[in-house]
Amino acid sequence: MYKVSMKLSHISLLAGLLLSSPSWALSSDTEQPIHINSNSQDFDMQSNQVTFIGDVTLKQGSIEIFADKLIVIRPQGQEGREILEAYGKPARFSQLTDDGKTLKGKADKLRYELEKEFLKMTDNAELTQDDSIIKGKVITYNMKTQKLIADGGKNERVTTILQPSQLNKK
């Protein structure tokens, strides 16, 4: 029983540590233009979808995404509602927070919805800030509400590593 309550207190501490940060995203990033470089691109005007392939890099403010393939979807052609789907082994991203720290993530698939400020990382997902790490099958993070959910999937568990220096600062 002590081990279970100890594990639950560590999970509660993690949630407090991660969610008590002023923000996990630089608030001005979504107001910046999106710059994308790749080896090739395919633009489908009917579906308002652009597919970038080969050594793809995306930059929007402090947001950086690196992938093998990136699909940018603009629903009904409306600017500011773009959905970015990045694929790689792994696809990677990084972003500065308002307090100057760097948030990094990687997964086989990243889905970022600009309007909702919602990030979903799927398959071999890993999210790090400073030296603390969360790993799972799926990690979702709502930047507006600062709610993070990690799921290990059917046969896996979520792994969390907290560094003592970060715990002592809180």
C-alpha cells in the first residue's frame, strides 16, 4: 500500500511540476509566419492541403519541427486554422516557453492544431523540459488549458523521469 501511495504522490508532484510552469509555449508563436523547407512539395488546391517531403524543416516563431514528411491542412482555406501533421522516425519539435525554457518532443507522428493550440504525439512519444522526461504511446498537450495527458497504450506504461534539481526548485 505504501508503494502505491508513493507512486500516486510522485504522479501528483509531476503534474504540479509540469503544469505550474507559467506556460509551456511562447505565447507569441502562433502570431508568427510559418516557414517551411523541404526537398519537394505537392499542393492540392481542392483540399487546401500541402504535402512536404524530404528533410522537412518548419519554423514559426520559436517553434521548430523536423520531419521526413509534413502535411499542412487549411480547413475551408481559413488562415489560422492550419493543422500540421509531421511524420518521421522520429519527427521532432522544439519550442521556447514564456519563461525561457525549451520544450522538446519527438514521436513517429506529431499533430499540431494551431487554432486550438493542441499537440498530439503518437507512437514512441517523448516530451522533455530541462532534464525531466515523459514517455508513452500517446502524449497530448493543450497549450491553452495547460493540460497534459500521457497514455502507455495496451501493453506499455507511461515512464516519467524527474530530475532532483527541478523538484527542489518548486
